[in-house]
Amino acid sequence: MATVPAAAAVRTTPLLLVAVLFGAVAAFFASQALWPLTALAVVIAAAVLAGGVWMIGRRGSREL
């Protein structure tokens, strides 16, 4: 199992914060029954998380 260096974790922290923010926005839109906006916020949050995972994997493969 590969570990993530602390420096990579620090660089991806802003991406995680953005994903959490869009998750909170999605929860708010869902509570207001604004389903198209909820779907958009969920898609953005998932894309940000996937981008962060991809960046960590790309950096990890360079270090091997």
C-alpha cells in the first residue's frame, strides 16, 4: 500500500475543502427541493474529488 507524502496532502487540502463546500451547497439545495442545482453541485463536488485523487496518483507514480 502506498502512502501519501505530507506535502502532497497539503497541496490537495484546498481541493478537499472545495469538495466539502460543494457538498454543503448540494445539501442546502436538496433541503430547498432545488433538484437541478443539487445535481450540479454533486457533479462539481465529485469532479473536484476525482481531480484530487488523480493528482495524488500522478504524483505518486512519478516518485516510484
